[in-house]
Amino acid sequence: MVRTRFAPSPTGALHIGGVRTALFSFLLARSLGGQFFLRIEDTDRARFKPGTIQQIMDSLRWTGIDFDAGPDHASLSKLGEDFPGALPDAANHGIPGPFVQSERLHLYREHAEKLVAQGVAYRCNETPEELQRMRLEAEAAKRTFTFKKANRLRADVQPGDPGHHIRLDMPIMGQAVLDDLVMGRVTFEYANVDDPVIVKGDGSATYHLAAMYDDWAMGVTHIIRSTEWLASVPKHLYLFHVSGWPMPKFGHVPNVNGEDGKKLSKRKGAPSMFEFRDAGYLPEAAMNYLALLGWAPGGGDEQNVFTSAELFAKFSMAHVGSSPAIFSYPKLDWLNGTHIRRLAPDDLAGRLMPFLKKAGITVETPEQKAMLARVIPLVQERLKRLTEIGPLVDFAFVKTIPPVPRELLIGPKMEQHLSLFALKAARDVLGTQQFDDDAGLEKTMRDLCDELKLKPNQLFTIIRNAISGKTVTPPLFGLMGVIGKDVCLARIDAAIQTLSA
RNA sequence: GGCCCCAUCGUCUAGAGGCCUAGGACGAAGCCCUCUCAAGGCUUAAACACGGGUUCGAAUCCCGUUGGGGUCACCA
């Protein structure tokens, strides 16, 4: 059974690069019918930022990445980080937890001692200052500094010595070879790999030990992570080797860079997933876009628009590219539009609610809800982002609109008096019309055009502007039906007033 | 700087020696449709970083150059 994971450290909100790494890991599991889980890497207590575990879980789930296991209420309570939407206790689907590393410190410690006993790890007590001095000396001598066992300043460190740390005793020659799922074959010389610290002076484990231990203990079959880890591969490979653990597969996915070609970072304003949500993007579009950032179906398949189910069916690590990608909005916007168009109208209505509210449009009464339902089909194909809904429909939800300026009421290539004449004629005809038939409305207005020797564009522009106060709206006659006869005529009357003045 | 990785249109990519006068998508430009805006349809411009090899033949393999990225913590 395939088992993958995403293992962020709770030091800040997840940004798009992290979410994409999680997505690939998730899609790999889903595509192979395996399991995917979330693990929190909080071995460094100093960098812990309260609230970020919830942020991580929420943004993953918003994107459509759900996990078979992860921190549950019990784990989160211990950290004082519990929240209502967390995983139910013990909902781990057979994956051994707990999924928060601070609860597992004793396991790492135990394993490190075993490695020391085995003679493949050793104790040492160089101080940070001493280490720093050694580096500086090496640099001055134009040597690269590589800490090996032979470099210890004191070789007689005892188990009980306070504050000592433990390093893994890496080979001094030979090479480590990894056949990476994404990068292909990667080779490292052991000679220039440091002996990594696996247990710190305070007794806690470093990433190298904790993450690998957990990946083994939790039965991870494919370690999918970002390329920033590629350089530590020899350490990890060797740790697996000396521990006697079965070797998992590794896949290092490239970074996502910003428009400037540099790695995305929070400092440079890399957006969190919540910002995408708030900017009116659909999770469907976000997942689709992220998947395309570095992955393509390949094999002559040129599909661009994917549902999550299609992604589950088609995703494969074999088609994840090895070069970094640049994040850019235009294609995301396009995908968002296409996914909006694929939504069922009442689904779209639901998703629009927070954005309508933000735009100051209240949709609470049955009448208002009915209005929204009628307006949706008119706007669905012209929405790129949910945030655009406000100006498109606000005038339909209010009784009166601000006075429309005179310039807007003069038709293209027309004079004021002609426009006024046309408006009055339209008002007369509309006064006798039923407003419940869009096609009928349009027909009579087109007839009026013929009669007045005006182009539809000329007459319709005047009416549109008079009724909406805007030059860009959804289709006119559908809108008039939605707004209703009384309100339409009142607005036309007001426009006639303006033009007559 | 050492080590490692990467390199196809502006962007995301297809391409695993002949199917490539390099395909698709976004974006751009133009046309059509059209009551505005969209959506849709059609068309155009746009790339194998450079230099050497290997081969009958290279975007695809090798070497070098250049450019970019990652990493060099008792952080992850």
C-alpha cells in the first residue's frame, strides 16, 4: 500500500509552493489508491507559531487536499492548539501516530542511543563557538569545512555529560546514489557530507533524525518533498541504511518561483491559500492550476482543465517536471473562469454569498434569494473571480440608483435630443409591455429600433445606462425582467428628467 | 566559493534519436459572432540558451560555457 505524507513545520502560514508540494504528495497517493497523511514537524520549539497548525490544515482542506491521518484533538489540545474542525481522535486509518513530533521526542532519543551503541553515531560536545571558529579557520585556509568524526575536539564524551549532542558517523569515502522520482539519478560524494547532528544538546532530535524516523515508523513508501532537501539526501539515505529500515522512494519536486524567477517567500509576499480564497478563486481552480505547475498529463494528452477526480486518475510522478516553475496569474484566472462556468447555478449562488455580502449586497429575504437565482445564469459566464460579482449586479438589488450622469444617457453617435426622443419612445412602448418574457421584450425593442432608424447598439446602450447606471452589464433584457417593470420604468423616467433638463 | 540540481514560445508545458517545416494551453494581436462586457469560433506572431562533439540523422545522448535555482545551522 502506497503511503505519502506532507510534513510542514508550524512556523507560518502555508504558501502556494508548500501547498503544491503537498498536492503532488496527495495526488500520488490518490492516483495509486494509497493513503496520505499530515505530520507536524515541531521539533524546534523556538520557532513554533501559535495558530499555524490550524492554518495549515484549513488551507490544505480548502484546496481539496484531505488527509487520512494527522494531528487530532488530543494532540492539538496538548499544544493548546485545538480547534473545532480538527481531526476526530484516533481517526488515523491504521497509520501509527501521534502526528505531532513534539509528542514523539522519546522515540527519536531512543533510536539515537541505539545508533550510538551500534557504533554508527557518536557523542560530541563542541560548542557553537568552537564550531564557528573551525569554519572560519577552514574558510581562511580556503578549505571547505566538513565535520567528520575525526574533527571532534574531545573524544571522551560520556552518556551522562550534560548538553552533549549526537552525530551520525557518515562514511568518509564512497558515494551515495539516489534514483529520484523527479530528478533522476543523483550522486553525492560522502567525502563532502558533514556528519549531521541528530540529537541536539537539549536532547531533542533534529529534522534528519525525526523526519526519517517517522517516515519509517509511519510506513511512508514515497517521500515527496521540496528540492531544498536534495542536499541532505546522503544523510537520509545513510540513516535509513544503518537503521536497517526498508528504503522508501524519494521524489524532490522543484520550487515554485515568483515572477522575478526567485523562490517564493513570505517575505516577498507569497500569497497564502486564504488570500486566493478571499480573492475569489475557486478551490477547484486552485488545485487545477497548482497541478499544472510542474505536472502535465503527457503522452500526447493535451488536457488543461481537470476536476480533482480527473487528477486522481491521471496524475503520475513520471510526468512531474524537474525544472522550477514560475507562478503567474493569467492562467489561474482563466481556469477559475472555466471552473465557475462548470458550477451548477445554485452551487455558484452559495459560493457567491460571502462576496455579495462584502460588496454590501444583502441576500436574505426570499425575494432577494429569488433575485439572485435569476441573476446567476446572466453572470455565470462573465465571472473570472467571485469578487467581481458586486458591480455586475448591485443595481438589481436596490430600489433606486444614484442619478445617471447625462453623458451616459446619450447613445453612440447620437445627439442629446435624439437620445431623449428615443428614450421617450422606448418608455412609451415598454409601458405597455409584459416584463416576464425576455425574448418578447427584445423583439419589441428591436422593432422600435427599425422604426426609429437606430442601431440596436444605440438604443440599447441608452436603456442599459439608464437602468443600470453602468456601461457594462449582463444582457439587458434578462436584466430588465429580473429588475421588474416598475423599477425599470422609474429609472427610465429619471433618465428622461436628466436629459430634458 | 564548495557540493547538487535545472535549462523548449512572455508563462505553464508536450517531446524519452528520425513521427518536429517543434504540438497544446494561458496571455498578446486580428477577424467572426454580438445590445455592452464576457463566453464561443477562426487566424497570426511567439521557443529548442550558446559552443563543441557522437550519429546517416539530435530539442532529445556526451563534454564545455553561460544563465538560473537549491544547499552548505545543535532551523526545518
